[in-house]
Amino acid sequence: MWQGFLQIALTLIIVIIITPFLGSYIARVFLGKKTFLDPIITPAEQFIYNLSGIRHKEDMTGWQYTRAILYSNLFMGIFVYLILMLQGVLPLNITNLSAPSWDLALHTTISFLTNTDQQHYSGETTLSYLSQTVCLGFLMFTSAATGLAVGIAFIRGLTGRTLGNFFVDLIKSITRILLPISLVGALLLLILGVPDTLAGPATTTTLEGNIQVIARGPVASFEFIKQLGENGGGFFGINSAHPFENPNPLTNLIETIAMISIPAALIYTYGIFANNTKQAWLLFWMVFAIFILLVGISAIGEYQGNPLVNTLLGGQQPNLEGKEVRFGWVETALWAIVTTGTMCGAVNGMHDSLMPPGGFSTLFNLFLQIIWGGQGTGTAYLFVFLILSVFVTGLMVGRTPEFLGRKIEKREIVLASVILLIHPILVLIPSAITLAFPDALAGISNPGFHGISQVVYEYASATANNGSGFEGLGDNTLWWNLSASVSLLGGRYIPIIALLLLADNMKNKQPVPETTGTLRTDTVLFTSVTAGVILILGVLTFFPILALGPIAEGFQLAKGI
Amino acid sequence: MSNSTSKPRRTPQGRRDSRRHTPKVDTKGIYQRAIRDSFVKLDPRVQVRNPVMFVVWIGTIITALLTINPYLFGNVPGENLRFFNGLITVILFFTLVFANFAEAVAEGRGKAQADALRSTKSDTIAKKLSPDGKIQEVSSTTLRRGDIVKVIAGDIIPADGEVISGVASVDESAITGESAPVLKEPGSDIASSVTGGTKIISDELTIRVTADPGKGFIDRMIALVEGAERSKTPNEIALTVLLAVLTQVFLIVVATLPPVANYVKNPVSVAILIALLVALIPTTIGGLLSAIGIAGMDRVAQFNVVATSGRAVEACGDVNTLVLDKTGTITLGNRLAEEFIPVNGHSLEDVAGVALAASVFDETPEGKSIVRLAERLGAEVDFDRTQAEGIEFSAKTRMSGTDLPDGREIRKGAVDAIKGFVRSRGGKLAADLDQAYERVSRLGGTPLAVCQNGDIYGVIYLKDIIKPGIRERFEQLRRMGVRTVMLTGDNRITASVIAQEAGVDDFIAEATPEDKIAVIQREQAEGKLVAMTGDGTNDAPALAQANVGLAMNSGTQAAKEAANMVDLDSDPTKLIDLVTIGKQLLITRGALTTFSVANDIAKYFAILPVIFAAAGLQTLNVMGLVSTQSAVLSALIYNALIIPALIPLALRGVKFRPLTANQLLQRNILLYGLGGVVAPFIAIKVIDVLISAVGLV
């Protein structure tokens, strides 16, 4: 057991070490300061600007930034949808796959466009290489970059700067952050045994003399951005549990760190923008503490195993159902929390097979959305929670609440509330509809409490733009494809609009100078209060679901039923 | 200006009997009226304004229907449903009534005050002066701005106005509660304004009416204290939005629960779902929110200050900078002549004589004290007063004096003003003048030079006395993060001595009225909120510019109109107390919000495990509540009773301590945050034991 926890500790120490370096690098990129990559990238970027005709790089207002995101995403979405529907007649279709159904293609397009990568299909048997690389690979970069741009624009507004130009931020995110890191990462994965080829599936004769067809493809290049960009859509149906996506513990370590690095670093980036790295570290440790708690809960749950199985075995054994033995209970538990926390959504084991504590923790992550959180947006949500904490508790110091010197008034609360409200709406309402007609709609493989977790997980994953599945659902149906699409779109773009308008609003406020009468937000006290507010608001909203899902299931299992 | 040293110091926490009410309010009927009002307010048109309570209102209707027919929404298991639903209906009904009661009590005092004020405003007969000089008796309601009226001893002054002739004493107790009569005379900035509804008790006055009927000071006061014009303050609006959002969140949570519960074959009845919803939505703060705001306004009113809006009271808590006049606020109003310092080779007697001659027409306390000191030193008036002409002080010349019948011009005033005068009369400046000037300044006194034509005789040392206790008040303000800036007409050295002694953060010496507005604008440009006091007409622009402008009731009509608060006691020190009241208002709101939200944890733990007992959640019933019905009722009874339990706190306000923001947060989060988590666990358990013991369920 202790060896398992040592593995977790080691992984997280690396993350902690990377955070300030990556964080300040991201800050330098978006503050327009010199970085060591400038000599190569600046001319390349200039070429892209010339090519794409982006001549005006003026700062945008909140609405302009929002419109730029919405239009560009719509354009990319239509482009990808058309290619998916036409993949049968387009090149690089070595296995002669036909077009997917219209609703699956729609769901897939929206899912990758929103940085979610929820998959109601198995990549290797559904999509051609062209669809995988040109469509989905392309969206993996742009959707991650969109999220990053939103996060940076939000931080800019919060710290009193103009929001910046979306197209410049989008290109910079790709050329200076996602692409260089992915190149290095993909090479590492390649060296460690992940294939990358445009050749068709390999055919071999097995020892028994059977013919086996082994799917392969341009995996390594696809794999790393899938992790780094919090995309999570696997090349293969079983995602990072597949030996070609994630062959050994070392690739597993790299892929775990790739997921967590940017969301963690962005908190530090905020610290540099706000010129307050003390607060950044406090927030980092706050998130870290909740994260560790959830990792601990799920790891112990997996370690203790299933009581029913243990009775049969006559002793306590870790739960290895739905896990790859090359990773074991500990790396799967850690991965599960990281992937749901960061909204990556890649899996290296089946979440459906997690013990109730694991199910609880992964759902909890999807509900809160800030235990690191999605690319860019997660960091922004963290500050929305901070603003709400300031508003509720800040009154108790006898002043109109202010954050970074800017007063929190009606408009800010309305915009922050959108984010607070949209999540329960898009998760609970479709879940309730689905559960109201279990036979017609749900396709649930497990009845009872676990079935509730399966359904709620699907919508929570869609709304939070996570993309992982609890699985066990027959989810490639018209109902699931369309209802999940609504959650995907609503969970992505409504908060983005609110965040950008909120940032714009904060930027336009006259800052109030800080005095001893001002509530300081960079103290241990206030950070603890924020943690309390986050937990209370998160828990209060989803407590009944958690109670009837994983908690009830846990009690049931404990009773040995 | 009133002298606050002899009275017990007034702070919001001061002894109740040390606070005067404006005017004497009959508080006997308040509770009866409040009880009546709390039922009247059940009108849905009133309830719909408060989204949280409106949800409770609808819930009450539905549970009432379910009491009549428990199977309205389909078959529900269980026995005694009608009785149980009836109990829920009754508790929800009382939750509404309690919330209404809180608001009604808060409004009650204001209404009683308004009634008292209205009684002074009865229609009076006014003696209107026609342009041809004839007196015409008309009803006071027909008076218009610009009309001239005459009032004689015993009359009620018919409208707000400006004295244009006559000298009389006026009883203003109807509005200020102060029984000592006030002298009114024309010309002077301060004493020339009169308020409609007050009573003239000696002599007679001619008054030019300055307010149309219904727009006078008392009318405005009635509207304010009655809350007729009460609009929600910015912070209150933002909080209402958040509470509405939380209500919607819980509405979604509860509304989506039935399919989920049915799926695991653990159906929940509609009545219980409504009970769960009401327990979760923030009814505690939702029910008390408006009472807190009204009570905050009322605390200001009890403090003898009339605020034109709740916004102004709230702004007090946010004030970053106080701009204070030295005289009357930091120092006792009247400076007294302490010493004459001869210069230029003149004798003490000469100086005393000239100083006396310069001050014979000076009616200010300073002038009178100079006369007294001079007479004590044996000086006498050696000219015919009736032939001499008094030169009035003006802010521009900064000197006053007397022109004697024989052509001598005697002046006293600020040293550099006198220097200028002497130069203009071809005189020379004495070398020892500056020494005397500095000596007085270093003592924190005000040096006044006296001269006769071009010859400077000496310096008068006017002694300033800093108000006792003011230093500690500034200390507290500094801890709360409020900066103080002292404005004074004194020279730089005097100002710095006083500033240091009083402990203000900054000062502006030799300040003109224009400096006042400049300093406010400068601070506001840095994003700060500024509060100031003022009484003169030339203060009006600065009062309007400041975020919180407190005008003295003794001040001019212009100043009172420009300010957003009027102090009926005319005590500028009150500005400091107003900051405290504003902060207290915000803290109370925040504390009860935090408490209300933190309560939800216990309510969840009370209700969810028992209603999902079939799903095996009984383990979470950490309070060991007896049954489903007792648990649901206990949580609801707690939810209802906590509102009246917190009414005193909402009305009185959370105790305020002058601490830094972080100390305050720490204290209040422990008390109301942690307390809000723990208290309901205990209370719900106790209620559960009690109602089970009496066999209610």
C-alpha cells in the first residue's frame, strides 16, 4: 500500500516543481515578454498572421472576444462535421469506413469542439485516419487553445488589463505552448513505444494460427495533445488503457503529468498577472489539498477492494476489475481523479468499475469543476468561486465586497451566478428526464444506485466538458447523442460568455486602493474560507445525487448486499 | 455647535438613554401594528418582491391543498398524511408571518416617527405679505416658493424659508428634539434658515419661503423615515440576486429529485419535497434582509441624522477618507484669545487697545474673547462706536476690523493678510513679527496679527483645544482603514501641530472652500469614497461632490439640499459614528447570509437520510432523529423559529468592533460561519426530542 502512495507522491512532486516554471512561461507568452522560443516562433507566427489575414491585433472588448470565439468555433464545427460525414469518399480511409450516423457525427463534432471529447464510438472502428488527425487532432489543438485564451482573457480582465485579441491568443496558445510541448511529449512517447504511422492495421498470425488484425495509426502525435490539451478523446475506444496509447508505467507517468500541468500552472500564471504569487500559491495549495483528499478517498477505496469479492476470496484484495494490471489500483485511482479534475477525460481504466468512493470522487470533481479544472476555464471558475466567497463573507468586514480592489456588485453577481446555475440545470434536468424513462432512454447496464451514477456521470462529464464516461451505458443512441450535445454546448459556451463579460466588467471598474479595512484575499484565512464556500456550494447542489448514487451504493456494498 | 464633551460619548453602542430620538416616538403601538402588518403583507403582490419568500408562499398554498386532499398528486404511502401535511402548512405559514413580522417591526419605528412628524405639520394659517405691504391670512398649503410671510411669537412657521428681517428665538424641538430655543436672524449664513413646523417663541420674523408645499424638510423627513421612498441599495440588490439564484439552484435540485428517487424505488411525497425545498432555500436571510436595511436607516435616524437614502448609509461603511473641518470637529468650536504678543516696539497696552478697537464689532466667540482679554488688561474703547464702521471678515480678505471716525483703519486677521494690508498702506514689516507668529503656531494656536494703518502692533494668540477622545477615534478609524484629512484655515505650522496632536493622517492648511472640493476630487480620482461635513453655502458643492455629505441642521438650506445626510444635532463628529453604522449594516447582512447558507448542511443531514431510508441512507442520520415525520418537522420548525430568534440581531445590528478587516473576518466567520454549521444540528435535535416527547408525531 505504501509503495502505491509513494507513486502518487512522486507524481505530484514533479507537478509541483513544474508549476512555477510553466506558469511563468505562460505568463511571459501572454504578457508579450521575450521567451527563449522567440527566434523560431516569431517568424512562423508572422507567416500565419499574413496567411490568415489577421492584420489587426487590437484588443477586444468582452463582446468582441466572445463573438470571435463563437464565430470561429462555429466555422470549425461545420468544417469538421462535413469531413466526418464525407469520410467515406475522402482519402486516408484505409479501412474503408463509411460515414457515421448524423447524430453521432454531430455529437462527436460538438464534443471535440468543446474540448470535451466525449466519445459515443470506438475510434479505430468508426473514424478514418483523416477524420482522426485532420478533424479531431485539429480540434484538439484549437479547442484547448480556445480554453486557454478564455482563461488568459479572464485573468487579464480580473487584473485590470484589456482582454487581448482572441485570434492572437489562439495562435500564441498553439504555437508557443501546445505545439512545442506536444512535439517534445510525442517524441518521448514514441521513444517509449507508442506507435505513429499512417499504415493500415497490422495483420499477424497468432500462436494458435488465427489471423489477428491489430489496429494502429498516428497515435503518439494524437496522444500527447489529447492529454496536454485536456481533450481526452482516445484514438482507440478504450483510450489510455490501450497498450498503444499508454504502453507502460513511464508513459502513464508522462501522460498523468501532461494532464495536470497546464491547469496547475495557470494558477501561478494568475499570480504573475496579479503580481501576487503568494495568493497564487495559496490557491494552488487549496486546490491541491482538496485534490489530495479525493485521491486519498478513491485510492483507499480501490485498495480495500470490493467487500463482496473479498468475502469470496477470503481476504482483502485491491479492486482490479476494469483496470490494467500494468498500472494497478494506485495509478488508476490517481489517473481517475486527475482526469476528472482537469476535465481531460482520458481514462486508463474503466470508471464504471471504480469502487463507490472512486465514483464519488470522480463525480465530485465533475460537479466542482475547479480541482485544477479544464484548460483555462477551470482557472476562471476558481476565481468565480473566489468572487462569490468574497461577496458572501466579505460583507462581514463591513465594506461592499471587493476583489482585487474592484467592487462586486449586481452585474458581477448576475454573471457569476450564470456559472453557478448552468451546471445544475444541464446536469440534473437531463438526468432526471433520462431516469424518468429508464427503459426508453437510458440503456443502463446496472440498475439501482449505480445506474444513477452512470446517467448523472454522463451529463456531468458533458456539461463540465470532461468527456470521460462512466461507461456501461449504451450511449450511441439518438437521445444520448442529442441530449449530451445540449449539455456540451451549454456547458461550454454559456459560461465562456459569462466569464468574458465578467472579465470585461471587472476591467472597467475603478479600483479602490487597499487599506487595513480591505479584506485581503491572499491570506490563509480567506483561502480556507473560500475552500469552505466551494465545498458548501458544490456539495449543497449535488448532495442528493451523490447520496442516492455512490454514497447509497457504498452503504449497500458495506452491508454486503 | 454643540459641545459633546459634557454628554456621554455617543456611539452606536452607546447607552440607549444617551441617544435622543427624533422626535419623541411613541413605541407602544409598534408591536401591535407589526403583528397586524405581518398578516397584511401576506398579499402575493407584496410577497412576489422577495423571491425567496415567494417560493415559501407558493409552497404553503400547495401543502394547504395537500392537507385537504393528500392524494392530489397521486397515491402516497403513509398514514396520518392529512395531519402531517397540515403541520407542514402551518409551519410554512408561520415562516412567512415571521419574516413579515421582522420587516413590519423594522418599519414600525419609522412609521411611528412619521406620525409624530405629521402631527406637527398640521395645516396652519400663514400671514402672507402682499407686495403692497398688506398682510393676508392664507392656508400654509397655498404658499409657494418666493412668497414672503410674517410670523410672530406663538406662530408655527408655515414653510421652510430664509429669514429676511427680524431677530427671534425659535423652538425646533419638533425636528431636533432639542428643547433649547435657537436664535434666528437674517444675513448670517447659518442662523437665517427656518424649518416649517417649528415654532417661533419670541419676537417676530419676516421669512421668504424656499420650498413649495409637500417638498419641505419635514415632508422629506416623513417620506424617509416612513420608508415610502425606500429603494434597495446596490449591495442589497446584488445580495437579492444571489439569494434568488441559490433558490433557483435548490428548486432545480428538488424538482429533479422525484425521478431519481423513483428510479431506486424510494418515492418521496410532494409535501416532503416542498419541506426540503423550503429548508434549503435561504429563508433566514431572505426573511430578514429588508428588516436589516430598514433597521440600518433607523439606527441612523435614532442617532438624529436624516439620511436621504439607504445608499448613503451603505456608502458610509465604504468610506476611505474623511475630510474634516478642524473647527468643531477636531477642536472645540471656539478658539479663545490667550495672549497678546507685542511686536515692532509697541507695549502690551498698545496691542490690547488696538486689538479691542479691531474687535468691537466682531460678534464671533473669538472676537468676544479678544474683547474680554483686552478689557482685562485695562484697555478701553477711545472712540465713538456709533461713528465707527465695522469691517466684516470674509474668506477672501481673511481679516476684519474697524474703520474709526478719525480715519484710522484698524485690522486684525491672518498674519500674511495683515502683512499685505500693511504693505498696501505703505507700512513696514516688523522683524519680530515672524518670531511671534512662529511661537504661537508651534503651540498649535492661531496667530492673528493686529495693525493700525501701516503699523503692525502685535500678534493675538488664539488657543485651540482639541476635543477629548478624538485621538482615540482617529486611531480606531485608522485601524478600520479610514484615512482622515483635516482642513483648516490655519497656517501650515499651526495646522501641523494640531494635526499631530489630534492624530489625523493628513491636513490641508490655509484651506479655502475650493480646496475642500479639490481634496475630495483628488481622493475620488484614486477610487476612494470620501465623506465630509459642512454647513455653509460655500460648502454645498463639496457636499454634493462627496460620496457621503453630512450637512449640519444649523447650516444653510443650500448645504442641506446638497448633502445626502443632515445631522439634526449639528455635531460634525457624528461623521465618525456614521462610518461605524454603515459598516455594522453590511456586517449584519453578511453575517446572517453566511449563517443562513451554513445552516443548510444540518438541514440536509436532518432530512435526506430519513426520506431516503429505503435507499439505506439511515447511516447518515447522525442526529439520530426519531422518524421521517419528526425529522422533517424539526428541520422546518427550526427554519421558521430561527427568523424571530434573529430579529433582535437584525434590528440591533451585529456588534461592531474597530478591528482590521482580517480580524473582523476571523471573528465573524467563527461566530456566524462555524456557528451556522453547528447550531442547527443541536437545535434540530432538541426540537426533534421535544416534538416526539409531546407526541406530535
